[in-house]
Amino acid sequence: MSTYDLIVIGAGPGGYVCAIRAAQLGLKVACVEGRETLGGTCLNVGCIPSKAMLHASHMLHETHENFEKMGLMGAHVEVDWAKMLGYKAETVGTNTKGIEFLFKKNKIDWLKGWASIEAAGKVKVGETVYETKNIVIASGSVPSSLKGVEVDNAGGVVVDSTGALELPKIPKSMVVIGAGVIGLELGSVYARLGAEVTVVEYLDAITPGMDGEVQKQFQKILTKQGLKFVLGAAVSGVATDNGTAKVTYKLRKDDSEQTIEAETVLVATGRRPFVEGLGLDKLGVELTERGFVKIDDHWQTSVKGVYAIGDAVPGPMLAHKAEDEGMAVAEVIAGKHGHVNYAVIPGVIYTTPEVASVGLTEEAAKETGRKVKVGKFPFLGNARAKAVFQGDGFVKLIVDADTDRVLGCHIIGPNAGEMIHEICVAMEFGASAQDIALTCHAHPTTSEAVREAALACGDGAIHV
Ligand code: FAD
């Protein structure tokens, strides 16, 4: 029987990053993973395959929409679905193999199989019990279910995000239940591939929790791209018949019952923590009301020596949040000072245009009672954005009116997911809008729009 300093359960972005950092800090580490490949939800059925599909479908959209405008003429580009799925699988494969390489390089043992925790310091995989000084639960999450809706990924008619990344064919029509990040990203993919996509959402706005102005602009842009939206609608059931589905929903405004038919229904109503089979109940690890593992400020659960991170614990269900927690908890276990600044965790939607945000929304900043200043700059005033047909959208900077300190930023536009990090760094350093406004930004870049939004917080933007 081997004895470890740390056994990590789950090799998603939380778990594998934790294992690598702990090994770098000199600990003897093993990581248990039940899947055939490393990388968790993110690399196998989440961030990476969805971005591959977004990229491929964006390229197709460019050939149809914008190539001719640039004088690029030629035969109409057609989709070879099997090849596109092959490109996605290859992208996933190179990334999951990359984690295997990193495990070998850092001398981390991959214990293959599903783990349960027999007691603090004892992890069982198959018939073997491994001893360890510390355990990190990084078991991630799975799609939430919806009452009255049965998901059957293999059937390809009513699917969750995993099934939507592996459909047998491009459907002619698709209903997406839930207007959150995953639903809108995958809905965009299929809309660009030619499906008629209708998004049905319970709330009255898309992307709940986002800045209100961004929500409205985003919905307008997606509508222009052909997505239809039914908001304020509670789905009560999905019936399937001979390869098609009928979605029944009730409109909240007048209680009227409606139905909509589609070849495919994507259920994208969120995700829930996955802790089944770990034996947490017997061990005495406390969970929150919503089933997340309860942790203290150092990611320790209610049982000493057992920690938890990532989607299995409360907070935004994002790969980079899981990674940050993975690094931090490894440092705590190694006797160092692990730290995650939860106030500066960016969120990105990888549609075209991208949507990115960090920190407080205008609404949330005002709720804190402070005086708030907003600096806004439209991409219509940015030469680079217009050159790539992406003049829709804006940068919105939220600033404390008394101190000029940056409180948040919301961007809808080209490269938003990259540009947001300038603001993350600014917020980490406690920068003011003036600090950003005084920083020289290269021309022509879309980042100039961030500087212009900062200028708009002072004497005014130039290109408006
Ligand atoms: P996971 O990645 O879920 O990994 C947990 C792993 O633990 C799994 O591989 C599981 O098999 C394993 N496991 C569980 N229990 C056991 C056990 N008992 N024994 C052994 N192994 C076990 N986030 C972003 O930040 N950016 C994105 O663009 C993005 N896109 C997404 C797109 C989709 C379609 C989906 C579904 C998710 C997306 N996410 C994205 C969310 C992101 O995937 C998760 O936040 C992230 O994977 C969480 O990491 P984790 O390490 O906590 O858990």
C-alpha cells in the first residue's frame, strides 16, 4: 500500500492543477480519475470541445457573411459534420494527453477508477485502499435535470451539453432550454450551422446576473444572428415522438400554455455539484442546502485533512476559479499561504461577439451605496473592430466616483475575453480609471476601447 502526502479526487482543472502545484512544492501526490482521460468536464465535454465547435462554426459564418465583402470569392463552403466532430475530438485529445504528460513530468500517480473516502487519510479505488495525509475533493459537477424532461444523449433528440457536442447530425431546428452561458454558446454554434434555434428562458432576461445593458445588447445581437428568444417561460415537459420533440411551456405573464417543436432539445438549465459515491455522508463532510461541499476559508471541509475545491464547492462554476482554488489549496497543504481573490474572477461567453465581465455590475455597485461613475465606449468608434465587422457592442467601466477606483468592467465586442484581463490586473493593483486612461495602448487594437472607456470616466473619450 502506497502512502501519499496528498490524494486529489478528480482530474478536472481544479484537481489536476492542484496535483501539479502540490508536486512542484515537493509533496508525494496521486490523483484519482474515473474517466478514461484526464482533464475533467472542462477538457472532455466542456470548455475545450465547445470552443472548438464555436471556432469552426464561426469560420463557416465568416465565409457566408463576410468573405464576399472582403473580395474573397469562391465556391460556397459546405460542412462535413463527421470531419468537424473529428477536429473537435482531436482538439480534446491533444489537451487531455497534455495533462497525462504533465502528470508524468511531475511524478504524479494517476490512480484509475472511481474513489471513495473510507476515512480521513484513506481513499479507496477499486479494491485498493491508499493512505494519505491529505485529501482534496475536486469531483466537479454534472448537468442539472429539469422536472418533466428526460435527457437521452445517445438518442440525440433531448440532450444536455455533453450530447449537444456529439449530435449524430446538424438538426434543422433546436430548442435550447435556458439562456445561460452554455445554452447560448451551443445555441450559437447550431444557429451558425444552419439550425433554427429558439431559446426558452424562465427569467425575463438572458444571462442572469450580468450587467443589464450588456444583457439587452447581447440579446439584440443574437436576435440579429437569427436566434429566437421566448423569455419568462416555464418549461413543464418535453415529449418525443419518432425523432422529434415537443416542448411545453407556460408563459409567466399570462399563464398561457404553449408548445414548440424541434428536432433537438438542448437542456441547459445549469449544473449541480457531483459528490455521489464519495461516501461524504458516512465521513461526516457537511454539504450546503444546494448540495455543495461546505468549506472554510482554507478550503477545508468539516473533516480535518479533507479539502474541497472547484465546481463541487460554492462559487462560480468556472474552470479558472477551480484552477485558482487548486493552486491555493495545494499551497495551504504544503504549509504556504494560498490565496484566491473572489472579487476578481472574470466570466466570459465565447460567442461572436464575446461577452466578458469582471467585478461589480452597475446595478450591484449602486446597491453598495457608493457614488458610481460609468465610462462607456462603443466599438463603433474603434477602427480595428469595424475592420473585422464587429462594431456592435461596447466597453462599460464601473468606477467609484469618489476614489476613481475601478470596481468592474463589462465588455461586449471582439476579443472581449482577452481584453478583460487588463481590467483584472488593474483591479488586483487597485488601479483607478485614470491609471488606465494614462496607459498608452497600441493602435489599432480593440483594447483601445478599454482605454477610451477609462477616458470617458474623466475628461471624455476621443473617438465618440
Ligand atoms: P470537473 O472538470 O467537473 O472535473 C471533475 C472530475 O472528477 C471529472 O473528470 C470526474 O470524472 C471526476 N470524478 C468525480 N468523482 C470522482 C470519483 N469519485 N472518483 C474519481 N473521479 C471522480 N468554464 C470556463 O471557465 N470556461 C468555459 O468556457 C467553460 N465552458 C464550458 C462549456 C460546457 C459545455 C460545460 C459543460 C462547462 C463549461 N465550463 C466552462 C465549466 C467548467 O467545465 C467547469 O467549471 C470546470 O470543469 C470545473 O472543474 P472541476 O475541476 O471542479 O471539475
